[in-house]
Amino acid sequence: MVQIEEQKYGLKVTLSESFTLEDFKQFEQSLINRTHQVHRPDLLLDLSCLEDFTLDMAWEQMRFVRAHEHDFGRVAVVVNDIWMKVGAHISNLLTAQHAKFFDTVPMAQNWLDKDS
């Protein structure tokens, strides 16, 4: 499931339970739309309640990030599961977009709000 909220810096995206290809398509369209409203929008990605994701979604995410890695600003990732954190770090290695990782949403929000 995906919940997307517009913020002054860009988007806050919360992923919970399972993240499917359909959820990713909604996420992708919201990000593209936001680039038309905010130049290089920042992104807060909250994975702290994510339990699972599908392989087709993971492949689509890699394709999207590589195609749009210069369209977005800073990326703050909230994750507390060690395997999700490892996966996020591996994804970081495969793109020019380098995320900053946080333990809580308020910490990530403060980092993004600080310079926007």
C-alpha cells in the first residue's frame, strides 16, 4: 500500500504492508507530476512499515530510478528493518542518486525542511 502527500520540498511517500507493481505505478506518476510543480523535488520515503515487495516492482523501480535520477533532489529514507536497509543501500550503489538514511520520520522531515 502507498500513501503519497505533497510537501513544500516535494513528496512524502509512506509504503506499508506490501508494495506491488500497481502501487509503484501510482508512486511513479505522482513523482513525475511533482516535477512539473517543483524543480528537482526532494523525496521522503518511509519504508518503516513495509513488509514485502514484489520482484516486478523492484525491477520497475530500478528502471524508473535510472531513467529519472537527475529529475529529483535529495532523498531521505526511513527504514528500520536490516534487510530493507541492505536492499536500499544496494539500490543506492546502482544509481547516481544517493539517499540519506534515517531511523525516524521526524528526523528525515527535519533534514528535508531545513534547506527547502
